[in-house]
Amino acid sequence: MDTNYTPNLDSSQHSGSRGYYDPTENYGTGAQPQPPQSYRPRTEEDPGKVLGIISLVATLSTFLGFNFLGPIIGIITGHMARKNSRGAGFADNEMGKWGFILGIVFISVAALGGLLGLSIAGFAGLAGLLGA
């Protein structure tokens, strides 16, 4: 076996010594080098989507016993979700809107219930003092 073998390559042949395909190289086909193809841009997602979900879940946590904390978090995150969605040019964030609205409704009902309870307790105490 001859160890001094050198291939006889002319200018149109390549030795393949680089070990990889170079897309900018012509390789004797006569075609022009093509720029790298860009991938399709990812569909942009609503930046307020996650906050809208958090808002609605936090507001509905009222039914699990979080009577004041849940709706307050729902109101705040609902407002943030709607603001982020509108700022990015998307339509109004529905889950954020419902979390915001229901949060206000639940806080109002809790406040009215608390006032009603205090008034009943006040009248009962007054009736007890008067000996009725």
C-alpha cells in the first residue's frame, strides 16, 4: 500500500477536507449561494393571558373561603391583564375582565353582608340593653 498517495484534483473538484457542507459555497453547480432561510415567526401570544387566568381563579377562590383576599387579588391582576393586553394591541382580555368585575361584585357583597351583620348585632344589643 502506497502511503504517499495524493489525489489529482483540478479546480472544479473539492477534496472534502472541511468535513461539513457550506451553504454559501457554489460547488460547481452554477447556482448562486442562497441566504439562510429564516423560520416562520412564532405567533405572538397575548401578554395578559396568564394574568387573566390568575385573576379569574383568584376571584372564584371566594367560594373556597378566601372571601376578601381572593377578590382583591382578582381585581388587581384583572386590571393588569387588561392593561397588558390593550398595550400589546390585542382585544380586551375576557378572563381579566370577568375576574375584575366578579372581584368587585364579591367584595361589594361581602362588605354589604358585613354591614348587615353589624347592624343586626347593633339592634340586638340595643334591644338587650332596653330590656325588650
